Amino acid sequence: MKWGMAFGFAKRNLHANRLLEIPFVLSIGIMFLLFNIMVSLLSNHYVLTRHADLPSVIQFGVVMVAIFAFIFVMYANGFLIKRRNKEFALYGILGLEKKHIRKILFIEYFVLFICALIIGVIGGYIFGKVTFIALNYLLKDTAGSLMDYPFSIKSCVSTAVLAFVLFVITLIRNNIKIYLATPVQLLGNQHKGEGEPKNRYLFLLLGFILLGAGYAIALTVQGILSSLVYFFSAALLVLFGTYLLYISFSIFILKLQRRNEKFYYKPTHFLSVSGLLYRMKANAVSLASVSILSTGVLITLSVTAAIYSTIQKTVDYVMPRDYSLSSDELVTTENKDEIERVLYTAANQGLEVSNGLEDDYVSYGYETAANRVGDELTVLKSEQALKPYFMIVRDLASYNKRTHQQIELKDNEILMCTNQKNLLDLDQVKIGDITYTIHKVPNFIPSTYAVESYGIIAKDFTVMKKIGEVLQMKNIDTGEYYTPNITANLNWNLKSNVVDKTKYFATQSTYAKEHSFDFETREATIKKAYELNGGFLFLGILIGIIFIVGTVLITYYKQINEGYEDRDKFQIMKKVGLPDQLIHQTSNSQVLWLFLAPLAVATLHSLVASKIVSQLLGLFAVNSYMEYAQMLFAVIGIFFIVYFVIFRLTSRAYYRIVH
């Protein structure tokens, strides 16, 4: 066969199979588009200079898009080839050799991948500019403009390489299938029906065990570190349990409905239940995949939105005032006043007035670690193999100034808070020989502390030293224990219009560097937080788009597959006299069942996972369950609407084929 004739066959095939191939091109083109955008951002100088960790976030996104592009191509190609088995068989019967079929397929897939690549390159550049502006918005960076996003040759080449690799892999898979199959086998595969599935009680039992174990871990695990250790185990258990239950439990329920004579022997129920029962083996896998992808959308988007929404609170914890100056010098009773004087001298550098500071205070404190045994805190020793807690100890005077209160304490009283509410189940705590009465206060622990932590406010400098002498730290090099060093930190705001803040910042930065101080500003802290967390939100949205594309792709092809399988059956129903209204009701009930099942399962998985996910968010300074829950319910509501639109659009293709 000459190339001209093969091109003619390919052209006719592309037109005849456009209902299947257009969504293939669009879905793969979207993946190429996302890949192109991510690579262009990764090579964009302006983006790379925003934050040191942002390139790592974008690199992860590049890898994720490439992996999912491979998965989607393989899934969609498998469906396309299955639907065209009859066509290939007829080619063989008409005398075409397998090498001729492979030549026709080569031209067809070359055209499809070229179209997808064009979408990826042109669409990637156009939407890349929108994405660039959106990323700058998330990073709270107004300096970036469209001129900072030039056309990237590197991203185009990288996208073309990805398309070529996937094109080659797809051709190899198709050639192997055609080489190994005979025309009779291809015809048999096209018309091969599903026998009635048997009850798989072993899968049913194993599915409930796996799902129950995953749910139990998600609901019972306590603490950030424990959640981090067990999260992926729970996710894998739920994933495998979901697939097994879709395969077995759905069949079990349908057969129970068939045994219920009052329910089953009604025209609509009889047709819908029997139809679902005979196709459930194939549907189960795709429905489980949609459920898992939908769960990924809900969790990913709600997590990233929760992280982004708490940035301001994170900064409030870390920087209670506009400026902060820290000294590493060990504070003692003797040099305490001198260190305080030095800090104030430094803070006044660059000011033309002597009273330009306001709302200022000096905070004294230290960090250490401890074991908790009942109501007692003891020194942390590795050989004890007990759960460690991070301890943040501060003085009462600075706490009062920070919070504008006038709290008074006795020597055997402390203020205490935690970054995990379940940890504060004490009224008294023993530290050394002293039992302290606890007065619980709102959490003041910086939200950047990801592990389980206690915050202690001691009456004065003396009580702080007593606590530190008990909760000693271990020197990793020598193995000896030592009392943690108390350090000082000055926090302040500037009175309005006392100095040019740009010049003041430059003066303070220079002075702090020369005198070995740590100088920070609230503005810089906010900028860094938005730069990093904005990148996480961007990545979360990207992953959400990938999952949605996968959901659309699987849902569409599932609907098309069901349409072709149901068309002949519904034609037979019409011939035996069943009214069109009954046939329409039957198809509607099946579609509705298949629509609600993945959405309900995804919602249930997300709600059960909300506890362990909210604890994991402590790593990103989200320490309140409600902060995550609000975002989760908002995302579920939005996704319900999007999913409904997706299903309505894909259902139209089903009804066109069937009716």
C-alpha cells in the first residue's frame, strides 16, 4: 500500500471516528498545554527569582503532568483501539495486511498528536500568560507584567519531546495488539459481552477490611508526626478497598435488589438492574477510578486553599509587630538590663527622634523538648522512646505587652497553650519538684512550628530558669545535657511619619549585620509566606485540573462505551413493543446511578480523611480543623456543580448514540 492510499484511509477514519477522537485530542492537548506552561514557568527568570523553594514546587508539577499525560494517553488509546476492533477485522478480511493497518494507524495517530501538540504549544503560550499573571496574584507580586513572560523555545521543545515519546509508546502498543490478534479475534473482542458477574465474597470481605482499616487510621491517628507516618498507608488501603468494593459490593447490592420481587418485577427496575448487573464488571473499574480522581480533586483543592487562607494568621504568630530584632547572646540576671539597652539602641538607629518607637516590648524565652508522662513533663531522653513535645517558654511581662493584658501569676502558676487542642487536657503539670497550676490561654505558638508543641508563660525570669534547669537539652556532639539558653527579642512598631521606612529598613539591615543581630520585618515575612504558599496553591490548582481532566476523560469514554453497548439492546426493546418513555426512564435511572455513586463515594472519603488531613496541615501552619473543614465543604459544593455539568455534557453523547 502506497502512502497516498494509506492517507486516504486515515482521512476517512478520522472523520468517521471524530466522536471518539476529538475528546482524545482535547484531553491530551490540555495535558500538553499544562506541561508547556509548567516548563515555561520553570525556565522563566522572573518566576525563579520570587522564592528559593518555588522552582522545586514547579518541578514537582512538571513531573506530575508528565505522569498523568502518560496515564491518560494509555487509557484513551486503549478505549479507541477496543472500539475499532471490528474495523481492523474488516480490513483483514478485505485483504489488507497488518503492515498496511499499521501504516494507516501511524498516519492517524501522527495527525492526532500533531493537533494535540498545536493545542499544547499555542494554547500553552496564550494561557501561560494568564497563568503567569495568576501566579503573581497568588504571590501578591504586582511588579510582574506580561513582558516578563516571553515565548519559551525550551518549553515548546520539551512539550514536543513528551508528545513524541507518548506517540512512539502508543504506536508500539497498538502494533503489538494488531500483530498478535487475528480478524476473528478482533471481531470477537468487539462483540464480546459481559457474562453475569458472580458474587465475589472474598473481594467483598477484603474490600470492607481494607476500607475499614483505612478509615480507622484516618479517624483515630493523633498528632502531626503520626499523621504524616500513617497518611499514605491509609490512602493506599482506601484506594484498594474502593476498587474491591466497587467490583464486589455493587454486584452484591444489585443481586439483592433482584431477589426482592416487589422491587425487581417493575418494568423500570427490572430493566435498569438487569442492565447494570451484566455490565458492572467493566463499569466498576471506571467508576472506582472516577471516585478516586474526584477524591483527589476535593482533598487537593481544599488543602491548598486552606494553606493559602491562613497566611495572614501565620504572619501574626511569627511577627506580632512590624519589626523584630533578636540577639543570640545568652541572657542572665546580671546582663539582662544591658542587653535590653543594646537592643533599643539598635532599634533607634536611623530615627531622628528619640521616641519614635511604639507598642514595643522585649521578650525573653527559649525552646526545648520534653517527654510527657501523665501530668508530668520530664527531660527528653532518646532511650526512653517516649513521644517528644516541643516546648516554647516565654516570660509573663512580654506576654502582657504583646496581648495588652495585665495578667498576674504566682510562683507555682503558669499560662499554657498548645497547637493541638487535644493536648491541653491538664489542670496541673509537674516540672521537677514543683507542681504548677495551669491557666489556659489562646494559642500563641508560631504556626511555623509543625510538631506537637506546648507554650508556657512563666511568672518571671527566675521561674523560666527553674523550668529550663529541669527540661534540659542534649548536646548531639558530646551527649551531655545542658540548660537551654535564654535569648532576648525586641518587637516594635514605628510611630507614623517619623522616618522614611525605606531608609530606616536599609539602616537597620546594615546595623544588624554589623552587630550580629537578626533583623526581620513584617512586610518581608508576609511576602515570603505568600511567595511559597502561593506556589503551593498554584500547584494544588494544577493537580486539581489534572484530576478534573481525568474525570472528564473517563466519564466521557465510559458514557460512549455504554452508549454503543446499550444501542442494540434498546433497539431490541423497541422492536418487542416497549414504549419509548419506559426505555428513556430506564436509561435515565442507570445514568443517574452511575452519576451519583462516584460523587457520594468521593464525598465520603473526603469527609473521613478530613481529620488526618487537618492534622497534616499543621505542617503548613493550619492548626484548626474548622479552617480546613470550611474549605472542604466549599470545594465539595463547587465540585458538585462542575461534576454535574461534566456528566450532563457527556450524557448527551450517550443519548445521541442510544436514541
